[in-house]
Amino acid sequence: MQLEIAREYAAVASSEINLKTPLVGSSAPMRIVHALIAKLANNNATVLISGESGTGKELAARAIHDLSPRRGQSFVPVNCGAIPEELLESELFGHVRGAFTGALNARQGRFQLAHGGTLFLDEIGEMSPKLQVKLLRVLQEQQFEPVGSDHGVQVDVRVVAATNRDLRAVVREGKFREDLFYRLNVLPLELPALRDRESDVPLLIRYFLQLHGSRKGQPVLRVETSTLELLEKYRWPGNVRELENLIERLVVMNDDGIIRASELPDYVHHNSVPQHHHTAGDVSLPLEGVDLDGFLERIENGFIQQALKRTRGNKTTAAELLNLNRTTFIERLRKKGMLQTVRRPAEGSLTARQNSPAPVESGPNFSSWNAVPSMFTDQQSLADVTV
């Protein structure tokens, strides 16, 4: 079997809301992400996006903006980790003329540029304690003073922040303000690593082959079966960004329209191991023996609990993660007496309001913004994302 880009991709340009670099994916974890984005977009509260580097946090932020009532205004990104501390304050809040050496003219900051729209603060965990205090005030009052000024500026900005760090751990270390963390974490969104949604790898390969092939102006490339198998087994520590960079390299270097396994880097060959591949040597049998049934029961219960936690108690998608039929999964929960323990929080609780995805029927139609051809996405109704 060879992998070829669908010609239907040309129809994407006519979609109602077209993301230039969409969040491609039809796996169970990504359907949850899509459903949450639809819910978060219609709210004006701050969003904190977490996930490893390369998982698409800025794409998620842009998707939230593009689905929100603010879509007609600016989306302004700021990388807090790439700008020196002494410059970041001016970058965010602007400055007046003469505020510091070299400030020959007044300058608007990113908050003013994002007025009416969305400000995306990437790598928020790298922000200095001094600026954390000022950011907290802006979030609370929607007002700030430019550097060198004593006059407040009122703005209407929605803030979406992102981090690849465990901010709770950073708070415990005393390096990030606890009050700011809770002010940012009103609406949390966690993006899965590519290794946790490996079924999306072929979809992403197709998308990036078309994207970079069109930029090069060459015919659609094909991928040999052996090549695709290696790419599917690779663990992708750099996530989607690493996959895109590799596909771009393969497109640029290709001469005959076919991507062969021999063209893949050595590190892909040497590290392409099935994600769930284990050998008998991975677990040692104790000298005194083991209660095999009890041991397997604990493993099964652990996987069930992890699946339910990852899907926020959604039994349909938890069953998919475990490759089980939903009815079989619920019956297994019933026999284990686990149905009561996986119920969602009460309707009025803060956790329920913040973390439970709303029924997808009330959200936007993803076919209008996912910007992926029909063959790239699972056409199953997103109504299955919620129970």
C-alpha cells in the first residue's frame, strides 16, 4: 500500500473558517481536544494550554481565537521565553518616549495591539516574578501602565497562555506565583503527545506531504509501505513539529516521487519500536511466584483508571483508548464496581464547570474549520466525544 495525498485538499480553501496550519487528527485524544476547543472558544476567560514542545499549542490557541467572537480582531503571539526580561515588559505593555535609554519614540505594546482580540503568551513559565505581578494585575483589571508612564491604559484582551512545563511543580518550587497560576488556569487544555495518538501519524504525513509538496511545486509524493511502517513505529520525541520537519526534508530531497525507507534518517530506523511492544524480560517473576490473576487484575484496573482520567470520565473515548466496545467496557466497569467512582463531578462544582467538555452538539461544526480533507479525518460524529 502506498500513501498518496487526496486531491480533495483543494476544497479546503473554500471552508468557512480556514486555519492555515490546522490541528490535524481524528484519534480519540484529538477528538476530545477538538470538543474542548469548541467549548472554550465561546468563553472569554483565560485559557492555559499545556503539552510537550511540538504538540501544537499555538495552533490550539489560534483555533480558539478563530472560533471565538473575537475572530475578526487581532491574534497577537508573544514568546515569553525568547525575549530578554528587560525587554519583555516594554514588549507587552509598551513605553513612552524617554522611558529608558534608546526610547526615542513612544511605542505600543502587545496588549494594546491585541485590543479586542486575543493575546497568546507562549512559554509563560519563563516569565520573571516581576512581570508575573504586572500580568496578574492586567488579568484582574484589564488595565496597565506603559513603561515610564503613570497613566493607565484600559484594554479588552482575552489571554491564552501556554507552557511545556508542569506549572504546578514550578509553583511548588516558588518560581511561579500561585495566584497567577490559578488566574491563568481558569480553562485548562492539555494537548497529547504524538506518541499518545499514533493513529494520527498517517494523517499528519499526508497533510505535510501535500503542504510542502505544493510549496515546492512538485507532484504528490508516494510513501512505500515499509517507510510508512517505520514512521508509525517511531516514538517522535519532538512530536508533530519533528514529524513536519522530517517530511519537509524528504520532500525537498526527493527526486523520483517515491519516499523509500532507505531515505529515512538512521535515528528513525534505530528507534522505530512499536509503542506497546514488550518482551518477557520486561517483567521479572519473583522467586516466591506471583498471583497471576491478581497481578493482571491490577494492571487492567490501572489502565482503565488512566483511560478514564485522560478522557475526563468519558466512557466512549476511554473504551476506544483500550480498544474495547463501549458496551463491553461499561459491563466491565459494572463487574468491577467502578461505575460509581468514575462519575463526573456535580453539575455545580467548579471542577465540573472548568474541566468537563460540553456536549459537542452545542459547539461549532468542526468540518468548517479543521481544514483537513475528508479522507484525513474520522467522519464519526463528534457527539461520541461526550457520554
